[in-house]
Amino acid sequence: MIKARLFGALGLLASVFLIGCGADEDADKGARSTASAEASYPSTYQALSSKLTLIQNATVLTGDGARIEGGSVLLGDGKVLEIGDDIEVPDDALVIDAQGKWVTPGIIDNHSHLGVYASPGVSSHADGNEISGPNTAEVWAEHAVWPQDQGFNTARAGGVTALQILPGSANLFGGRGVTLKNVPSRTMQGMKFPGAPYGLKMACGENPKRVYGEKGGPFSRMGNVAGYRAAWIKAAAYKEKWEEYEAGKAEKPPERDLQLDTLMGVLKGEILVHNHCYRADEMAVMLDLAKEFGYKVTAFHHAVEAYKIADLLAENGTCAAMWADWWGFKMEAFDGIRENIALVDKAGACAIVHSDSAMGIQRLNQEAAKVMGAASRVGMDITPEHAWTWLSLNPARSLGIDEVTGSLEKGKNGDLVIWNGNPFSVYTRAEKVYVDGALVYDLNDPAYQAVSDFTLGSLEIEGGLK
């Protein structure tokens, strides 16, 4: 336990060095635009110290569809330095013999509420939905993330190295999501993925009309769409006013509007749209809505009926982040099938396995295995190396971080997992987890099994958790 606390402390100390603060704009220039957001709430993430490490003799799934038997991965300076089946051992490298084990990129979950619906699940920890109105694009999930949520640690033990924390789905516009590196930290800023774009959470269907039906609307799916359109019209006008000011055509800047700042960021291509949507017909409408106002739906989330419009998703370059087999818990989730993810993938669209669950995030590899089994039973055989794209590279694409993570390629971040067997087996566990080449979890070493301060407060002197 002392070692576990020591590791947590070291992780926290590594994250405390600030890398910059937002400076005030010149008074004559007036209010700041969305471009200042990153400077206002900067990432202070600093990679933990790491060793030159060579992992040998493993079955390596690269994350982009390739597989290397007897493969090796060399990690150094936080990056993948080399990958292949014949890497010379550097003199000063730590060598890990992974015979009989598998190596994959770290799992990336693009739909999580860890930290904003933190454990334990009590009302005082319910910070994921700002239900004061159907449009709350002004709120940011990162302003409510609680790093002491033990769910981050259990997700890490499941091989998750990065995740997007989203607001909930009560609203037409729920606010901004934030992408985090899954490392121990005392602050959200110490986890914030440097350079990752913001996401905007939108929701269609039953949730907004159920939440607001007795609060002045929207009462219907028609009302939902009218609400989106009205908001985008205001955002387009706001964007035009800022462009006129920045071009010197107006003496004074527009009055700042936090809600419209976020929507303008979408229209400028700076913020990615993540749209909670179940039914195929509604997803098709949302794609048309995006075309009307000139933005792109980066990913539909949950997307229980994505298989019905897989061709449209492929044509529009829109991902679908889906469950393996959740269905039937409300009417818009009624027409789900276990082959959904496989059929979206077969159509050439970007298929993703996501969690939306503090429990599911711990075993996303097994969720993908469910899909492989269902697909096999209807004649679609999916290889492990291809299925892993659903867990790392495709979610990285949906978050705009695929150039630096999501696959094991020379020069990319050293985010990987050593599994003690085939990762699609229910008997397999993550043995070692690395973020930027640093060991952040070890199944066999308590010094690398971080425990949050909140959880430590509930431990008995003897006997473990109460």
C-alpha cells in the first residue's frame, strides 16, 4: 500500500509544472474569441519518467490492421522508436521477454463520463448534465472532472490509456468534452491531452424531449431539430460578426457569448461534433443538418441502428461509436443487433467500440470480442488485428489525435499494453500499461497500481476495502 501511494504521489508531482497561462488581450481589442480557450485552461501534462524498454517475442497487433508474430517494440523518450521482428537490443535497454503474450496499442474510449459522474455514484458527484436549458453549449466537462474518481484507475487496469470525457445527453447541445491521458494526477489539467481538439456533445431523440417536454420544450423530435437550427443560425451570425471585426470592418468586437463561442468553434472546424443518436432516420437528418450549416458530424455515439445507414456514414466520413450488445432499454434502442459494429465496419465506415460506462470501460477488449463472435456466426470472420482498430486507431481518429497515438508506429506516442494472453479472451488481463513510454500500471507490482486519495480514505488497516 505504501508503494501504491508512493507511485500516485510521483505521478502527481510529475504533473504540477504549468506550461502557460492565458494572457489578457489588449484592452482595445476587447473580448477574446474561442482561439483563447486552450490558453485559458492549458494542459499541464508532463510525461512520467521512463526507461529505454525493449519488449520482445510477443504477438503484436499494431492497431492499424497489421500483426507481427514474434514481434518487438522499442520504447524510448516517450515514443515508439522501432517496431518489427528483428530489433537489435540496445546496450542500456530494459528487456522484457513477452513470449506467449500479446502487445497492442492502448485502448482509447471516446465516450466516457468518468470524473463527471464519479464513483461512488451519489448525487453530489453528478456533474455530467447541466439541465438548466436545452442548449448548454457554454459548459465544459473539464470544469467538473474529479481526478480522484477511482474509475480512472480501474480503466487503466483494463488497458485504457486515453479517453474523452463528455457531458451527458439531456440537452440538444450538452457542452464541450475533453480528451484526457489516463494517468494519475491531482488536477484535470495534469491529465489533459496536449493538442487534442475539443468535442461538442449533441443529443437527438428521446432524451432532450423527455427532459424538457414539461419545461417549455422541445416536446418532440420536430422541436429538437428546430432547436438545433435556431442555434446554428445564431452561431453563423456571431461568426460573421467576429470575422468582420477581425478583418477591420467593425470598430468594436461583438459581445462575448460563451454558448456561441463553442458553436462558432464548430463552424470554424476547431471543435469536433460528437452526436448522441440511436435511430438511423435521425442520424440521416443530423447529417443533413450538418450540411445545411457547413459543419461535420465527427461521430455518432451509441448509434444502435447504424447498420441501417452504414453506407451514409462511409460517404460522409462519420464514425459510429457503438456498444457490442446494449439494446432495448428504451424505444429508440429497440432495433439493435449484435452485428451492428461489424456491419458498419464492413461498409467501410469508421467503427468504434465505446463504453459510456464505468464498468464497461474496464473490459472494452471483451466487448470487441463479443462483436467478433456475433459476426462469425453470420459468416463475417474478423481477425484480431483488424478488430483492434475499433479500440485504438478509429477512436483516435474521432478525437483528432490519430497522428500521435492509436497505433504502434515509429514516432508515435509509446501508449501500449502487454496482455498476458490473447486480449480477446475473457481469461486475459492487462499485465503492463504504458503511457508515453512510462509504466503506469503493472498487474504484478502494487507500486504501479495507483489508488485515489478518496479510496484510500475507505481502507481498513487490515483486510483491504470495507
